[in-house]
Amino acid sequence: MATRTVLVSGPESARIAAATALHHARRGSDTLLLAADDPHRVLDDLLGVRLGPDGVGPEPHLTAARLDEQAAFRSALDGCRDRIAPALDLIGAQPLDPEELAPLPGTRALALLHALPRAKAEVLVVAAPPPAELIATLALPAQLERYLARLLPEQRQAARALRPLLAGLAGVPMPTDRLFEARAAASAALAAAAAAITAPGTTVRLVLDAARPAPRTLARVRAGLALHGLPLDAVVAHGALPLAAAGSPDPWLAATAARQQEQLDAVAEQLGDIPVLTARQGDSTLAALAERLYPDGAPHPPAPAEPRVEDRLAAENLLVWHLPLPGADRTELELLRRGDELVLGVGSYRRVLALPSALRRCTVSGAGLADGTLSVRFTPDPALWPRGQ
């Protein structure tokens, strides 16, 4: 059975992730709660246990663990130790002992990518890093694989038997088998992480502060998720005032509650079919919060739209590539055609997309953003487009 993965990101993500995991566990699903961003050990306090990398079971069907950056960093180095040992010997360098190694900046992202495909549970709930860091992390496998493909193309491995001859002709050393082995190992690890990220059951759940919902920031994050094909399953407004506050005899409290509800209604309108769930200040226990996050009859988010190419050749001599970008602002869009790729930027987020085969024989003739969809128009290049097509 494929793992259902929920990545919870934003303020109070640990608390929302714990309640989400509790809901699934109490419904009988084998659930793993992973603390990937919980520096103050909020989950430890919520669950009443001390989390470590091996995992503990605070209640039936629920296992909770903490992402071990140190172990992930050492494991990554151990994996390439044998491959780099000859190079270290060649220059007379002494390898570092495991006890000397400390995680470097960026280790948390690699540790999370290492953990996602290895989760052994029906449901994996991750208390994830903040949205910008999470998006960058989830985009990393595709980016690194692209770099590997550019720097060390797989087709070069086919010339292994010719390398001694080529080295003699060119007068320069050719890549060794160890380099190709390292490339293959890295590609396999990246493919496993990418498969877990792009699996149909993987979604992101964003948490926002009910007192300051910041709709523009939410829209940018949603656009960044959509840029990388990451579906948003819900938004949780955390820390909302109790329902009774709206009818309070205190004018200030009643006005504050009304203003807060107006802001959340605006967020719900902005998100359309994406559910906006409310975690109120009176939800003092995880069980109460879990019921709030999964009310009976809660709407299910629609399946994310996929990029598609529309054929308008007969009527307008155009092919149109429709790219879903809900939340994107036209003033923050960047488009650049480079060979067979399209570089697309949405604010601070960027992705390089390989063009579908038909579009590679076309030139970009324009683009427009409407209703959360970027439509890029392509005109067939007469020099590349076969006659009669």
C-alpha cells in the first residue's frame, strides 16, 4: 500500500501535525509522525514522550520520531567514503573520523529527502520546515538530477570501453568507473525522493496565524507549491478566537472576532475549493484539535490540475501550453525560453521545465495569466515543423 504523506508547514506546524497524526492513528491507520522542524521539542511536550530517531509509540497505531540530521549526514558521507578514498590517498589527506563530523547548512533538507521514501507507514505526517524552505527542499531532487544530467550525462557511460583510447587521443584523463558509480547512486537516491514527493498521496497542509492571515503571502506560497506540482490539501487558521467571542458583550472582543472572521472568509474565497480549517484557542487538547481539523463532511480538495498542451493549429496556428499557477501574480512572473527548456519564475520560486516534444519545434509568441493558469503560446517554426502538420 502506498504511503499517504501530509507535510504540515507554517506557524504551529508541530501542533497541527500532531493532531493530524492523531486523527489518522485513531482511525486505525498505521501512522508515523516525523519531527523535521521542531527545535523547541514542542512535539515532545504534546505527546508526553522524548522523541528520537528510533521512534516511540505514544498510543496505538501511532509512532513518533525525530529527524536525525547528524545520522543522515554521516550516512551520506559513509556512502561516498569508499569512492573518494583513492583521491584522498592520492593527495595525502587524512579522512575525518565520524565523531568529528557535524551537520552542515542544508543537511536538514537532505535528511528529509532521505526519510520520505523510507517511511514504513500507511500515513506519514511531517512537522515540516517553513513554507519557503519546504518548497526549496521538495524541488531539490529534480534540480540536482538536472545538474547531474548536465555535468555527467548517462550516455557517457556507454563509452567505458573507449575511455583508454579517448584518454590517449585527447591527452586528458577520462572519468573513472567510481565517478559513474557515484553518479548512478546519486540518481537512484534522487529518483526515490522524487517518487515520494510526486506520489498521488503526497500533499502539503499550510498553517497560518488566524490573527494575521497575510493573504498575499499565502497566495505566493500557493503559487510556489503549484509551480513544482505540489498539491495543497488544506489551510489551517491556527489560534482563532472561540466562537463565543462573536457574541461577547465586550464590544472590543466582538469587533475583533468579527474582523477576524471577515479575514478568514476572504482567505476561503481566495482559495476556492481548498478547505480552510479553523483551530480555535479553546481547542486545548490534541483530541479536540483533531476533531476540529477533520469535521464530519469536511470537503475534499480537488485533484490538482496538470499542465496540458492545447492544439489550436487549425484555427490560429498556435499550440498553447497551460500551466496551473493558482495564486500567481502577473507582476511577479518571469519567463525565459532556453533551448528545449522554459525557465519559469514566480516571485522567489524558480523552476526549469522541459518542453513537450511538439513545442520544441516552435517559438514562443506570447503568454498570459488568467484564472490561476499561465498560458504560453507557441507558433510552429517553419524551419523545424514538417510540412502538412
